Amino acid sequence: MTTLVDQLIQRVKELEKQLEEKKYDVVHRGADEEFRANKFPPRHAASSCEVVGQGAFEGCTNLDSITFLPFYDRRKMLLMLCFSKTFNQNYPGPMRSILSFTGWGMVKKIGMNAFKGCTSLTSIKIPNSLKHIGEGAFEGCTSLKSITLPDSVTTIGDSVFDRCTSLTSIHLPDSLTTIGEWTFQCCTSLTSIELPDSLETIDGFNGTSLKSITLPDSVTTIECSAFADCTSLESIELPKSLTEIVAYAFQNCKSLTSINGNVKKIGEFAFEGCSSLKSVKIPDSLKHIGDAAFTDCTSLESITLPNTLERIGRWAFNECSSLTSITIPDSVETVGIAAFEGCSSLKSIILPESIKTIEGVIAPDNVQIIYPQMRRRRKKRKCNEYI
């Protein structure tokens, strides 16, 4: 008489045999269809699996957990499969109705959009073998709350956690050097994050709820729109290693009150719409202020420009209505059109002798512009009084 235990053992042997025959190393797009047809995951359960491929589980809206287990747990998991209604041959439901996914093997790569739109996914256990997470891999996983990335990961692709609106914490490994574009875009529950000392290029926090952030000394570049629309961001520590703040980096950070750093260039629209920004301390290294860099910084009262500055871009301080004074250093050669347009609290602007190019009207009519020629005439008249 065949017992239940004998049946289970026989079932495990059958599954193991089928797995050995297939030996897949990639989970392909359309894995959902395979679950529907096979009632067990021949590709996902392969012990040699190294890649979760492009779009493999995209749109599996009821998938709520993922675990990648090492090879030695394979038999244990096969036993679990025997009890799981998900993989029972009498259960016809497609993958979209499963509650969890369990895979194993030495996974090294998760491909583009692999788990995109899995809106019920709450947790992920990633193996230490993983090196790369592809673009949009977990985009739109709106129930995902936390994730720990292993030390083997060196790069995170674009939009990996885009719109993971429940994500409150993530551990970034010390091996990480690059965070891609839109990586954490619109992760509205993410209020804090600790960045590793290995990080060189930072991007992809636009639209998060970060309140403060300290960039490690290893960071040399803040990419375009990296912190744009972080409306809760109040302060940021810029490292001495940072050489450039590129376009739109802090655009519309409406709670940001002050900045300081050691950069050589501030890109266009970098701080546009930072309506709480009151003071800016710019280092002696700065050479270029980009177009509209401080446009609509309506609370900005003062700014100190260094003697290294060569160009003030178009609309650089446009609509800075609280700006009462500004001193343009002797190093400045070019002032862009409308650089101080809308600065209604300014009384006058004194242009230095170094000025070579003025690109049209730079300030409203109520602001007195004192040109180098006017300064020379004034000095001459004053000297003549003592002859």
C-alpha cells in the first residue's frame, strides 16, 4: 500500500528529474505562461539559474514575495512545492494568482522589467551572488516596503524602484558605485537613506520624501534631476569631492533652506523653484552659474559670489524677489540676459571692470545698473574736485 510519504517522495523525484533534464540558466519573458501550462516552475527552479530575464514576471499583480535560495535548499523547496496549491497539478490558476515566488541558484543578474508591476510584492530576498539589477526591474511594485542589496551589487540600473510608493527603507551595499536615473523616483514613503562611501555618481531620488541627506566624500557628480521635486528636503551636505551640480539637480526642492559646497559649476535650473532657500554660500572654486540656476528662489536674500566666477547665465536669479544686494566680483566676464529680472528688492548692481559681454537687459527698470564706464567717470570727477 502506497503511503502519503511515499507519494511525496515519488513526486519530488519526478520534479528533480524534470529539473535536471532542463537545466535552464535564464528565466525568460512570459514566465507567467509557463506556470499556467506546467503547474510548476521548470525554469525558475533550475539550480543553475543565473539570470532572471527581461520582463519575466512583469504584471504579476498578486505576487507578494520573492526568495532566491542556494542550491542546497532545492530538495526542501521541492517538498514545499508538493504542498503548495500554486504548483499542484490539480490547481489551474495562472501565476498572477500566486502568493509567493521561490527560486534558487546563483542568480547574478535580474533583467529589465523582470518584476515590473507586481503590485502585491511586499518583500524580496536577494542572493549574495547578484551583481546587476536591470532597468525597471521592480518598477511599480507599490507594496514593496524594504529591500537589502548584497555587497556583490556594484550598479543599480535606471528606474529599478521607480514608483515603489510603500518603500520605507533600503540598504545599499558598500560596493555600490552608481545609482541610475529615476532609480527611486516617486518613492514617496522614503524619508531617509544612508549612502555608501563607495558611491561616485548619484541620481534617481527625484520625487522622494527625503528630509536630509549626506553625500559621501567619494561622490564627484550629482546627475540631472537627481533630487528634483524632493519637496521635503531641508538640508544637504555636499562633499569636497563634488565638482559639478548639473541641470535640474535640486529643482523644486521647496523646503531647502541653505546650501554650501565646493563645486566649479552649477548647471541650468539646478535650484529653480527652491522657494525656501534664503542663503547660498558658494566656494572660491565656482566658475559658472548656469541659465535659470536660481530662478524663482523667492526667499533668497543674499548670495556671495567668489572671485573665481566667470559667467552668470541667463535668468540666473530671475524672480528672486527677496534679493536685496549682490556683489559681482572682478572675475566675471559675462552676464546673461535677464539674469536679475524680477529682483524687485534690488536697488543697484555694480558691474566690474572685467565685464566683456552683457547679453541685453539684465535687470528690471527700477534697478540701477552701474557700468564700468560710469564708475570711471565718477572717480575722475571726484579727483578733479581736489585739483
